Amino acid sequence: MITFDNTYTSLPEKFYVKVQPEAVPHPQLFAFNDELARQLGLDLSSLSEEQRAAIFTGQALPEGASSLSLAYAGHQFGQFNPQLGDGRALLLGEVVAPNGERYDIQLKGSGATPWSRGGDGKSWVGPVIREYIVSEAMHHLGVPTTRALAAATTGERVFRESPLPGGIFTRVASSHIRIGTFEYFAARRDTESLKILADYAIDRHYPQCRRAENPYLAFLEEVGQRQAALVAKWMSLGFIHGVMNTDNMAISGETIDYGPCAFMDIFSSQKVFSSIDRGGRYAYGNQIRIAQWNLAQLANCLVPLVDADSNSSVKKLQQCISPLMDIYDEEWLKAMAARFGIFEPRSEDAEIVQAFLSNLEEQGLDFTIEFRRLADWMARKCSEDSPDATEDDGLKSFREMWLRRVGQQSQSLEQVAQQMQQSNPVYIPRNHQVERAIQAALAGDFSVFERMNDCLKKPFEKRDEFAEFELAPEPREVVTATFCGT
């Protein structure tokens, strides 16, 4: 069974509300992540399929479950909302995995909570499928992320623009503490609760900060470094989060809340996918600036904790935030350089990266396909006796600069090729394929969903049986906007 070890319940009740999941007529699992369950130390082998479905739709809460709806606020598209909270989610409880790491298990779509703001608190099956596919793909691509443990249908209809089959998603996270959680108490000038939250977050995620001269400054620095590294990973893969509101930014440094997210097909630095982001606030090229803006909101919350003198506190916090762009630049270059087979990047290597990206944007080329094509070109070059290094594909000057650089390394071109093929995925969860999985599921067919998940477990390994998942969309298949799951 599930052995819970809950700590969030030790915090004051103003941090959460205890809520029971709503009853559903016919819970049925259509996906369960056995690999993740083993990593968490969950032994559900004695349970029937019906019993597991009951647990992961909230119909039968296991002993020790907490069932909490968490309080938080947030800046949404730059506008502050002092009271958001889990409007359709419940923290089932916490588990300690065999490796000693602590994880939250959360249900999404389990019914109304005090934070639902008039909504039904439910999800239809589309957002469940999207979050399952994309979050697991991100994990296998090596990006810090929340993960998918289970997905279920409920046997009821959820009313959005039309009646749709209901679904519940089970998410696993290092925690669900957000920047918006700090904003909730800061907005209420509740310094006591802010300190309780900060101390809890430090103890849970960054215990090394306890040894720092100022633990709260050290905490902000750690969160900033994690966010910079995370966004650099997103950028290197062409991923757009879609809605980087402060309530969607986890202080653990994990990608959280896969609503209107997407991987780019055709590369554009200003690409936007969220249907409600009309001003491009959360465009691909803006993501690190938004992360820095979000971090500044966290810093504002920490002012009363850092120093009794608020002016002194603000100066210290500003000094803590200011290096974020430099940290990001280093992380971005490290992530991108690996895609070009550069083992020890230098600052001037950014010119190589930008030359390649500029060509993609000018030519309107597919981000993932072109990076993988470059990796395969290097692999062919290593296997041919007299390779043609002067292909007329618009990349001649770039290729000359790049080959000159990799030739300066101690590693052989064979090692360069191997590094590139391990860094450039063949498969990503393409938008049109996710939509295909959703549409098939609406007709009762989960085979596309299952095949996508199987394929994306090994995104860097080309396999002929998954050839359709390599392809860019046909014009009629292009997805231009994605939507929040509410």
C-alpha cells in the first residue's frame, strides 16, 4: 500500500483546507506508471484494478492520506491575485522514497474546493492526457519536472464548451510550494507565517541554507539558480511553458503545471502557444526574463525575513537576484553546447549557437528535426572515408565555424557524434501528436496515448516502429494555440 509521512499538515491550518474528493460514477484507470511507483516505494501489487482506480480518483482514500487543498496567491500575466489556491487539486499525501527523497502525491480534477471560485474543480480527459505525456517526456529528456503516476476516467461528463469525458490526473512533485505560496502570506502581511513557510521550504528543499550566514538570502539564491538552470533546459529543447505565472513556478526548480505548454515545431524566438497570451508575455524568448521577474516577487516576500532594516534587506535581496542572468547564460550555453558536441563550452561558443538558430528562424525550419539532422550529419561524417563537408544547405559558414571549434577539442569526432546523438532527441511530444492522442481517447481509443508514452521513454534512440512520431506536422495538423485545463 501507500505509507504516508505527511509534514505539510504540521503547518498552521491557514496553509491549507482539508477537503474530501467528490464521488464519481465509474472510476477507471487508463494509465499507471509502474516504474515511478517502484521508485516511490509504492507496493500496490495486492490491489485489484478497481481498488487502484478508487485510490487514484479519491474514491477510497488510503489510511494516513492528508487530502489537502493548498493556499497560494499569484501574479497572473503580471496582475496580482491575492487568493488562488488549489481550485481543482488535492494533496493526497507525502511519501518518502527508498532513496530518502520526499515527494507529494496530488490528485488533479477531483472536485471543487474553497478555492474553486465558482468552478466545478474537475478536469476533462484532454488535459490529463496532455500533462501525462508531456511531463513524462520531460523527465526522459532530462528536465526537472513533476511526474505522472496515474490517469483515470471518471464515467461522468464535464461541461466546458461542450460535454466532455471527465478525468483525474495523479501528479508527483518534490513539493507543491510555489512562489505564489509566499505571496499569499506576504499579501496579508503575515510575517509569522512567512517565516514558518520559509523555514519549512529550506528544511525540505535546501537544508544546506541553514549553515549560511543568512539562510533566507541563501534560499533565494538557491531557488534562483534552480530556476535559471530549468529555463535553460527548456530553451535548449524548444519548450514553451505557456503560463509562467508566479503560482506556476515551484521553488523546487521543477517544471509544474502543464496547461498551455508546447514544444516548438518551426523555430521562432517569439513563439507563443497560450491562447490567452495575446501580448506575448510568455513567449519562448521571454522565459528567462519572466523567471527573473518572478524571482523578484519572491524576493519582495522575503524582505521582512532577511533584515530588520527593510532598506538594508532590499539591497541584499537585489544583490542576490542580480547574478541570475549570468547564471542563466552559463546554463544555457552548457545545455546548447552539448547539442553541438562541445564538451567544455567557452563564451565565444554562443556565436556558433546563435548562427545555427538564426538560420533556423530565417529559413522557417523545424527546431528538433534540424538539431537531430546535424547530429546525424556528424555521425555520417565519422563513418565515411571522404565525407562531403560543403553541402549547400545555407549552413556552410556555420558548419565551417563549428567544425573548426570541435576540431580544437581533445575528444575525437566519433565522441563528438556520440555526444550529439545523446543530446539531440529524435522524439518530442509534438503538439499535433498529443492532440491526436486526445482525439482518439475521446473516441475510447487510448492506443495513440500508449504508443506515444512508449516512444518518449527513449527520446534519443531512433526506432523504426515509431517513425510517425519523428515527423513535423502537415499544414492541416499544425497546432497554433494550446489551452489551460480548467
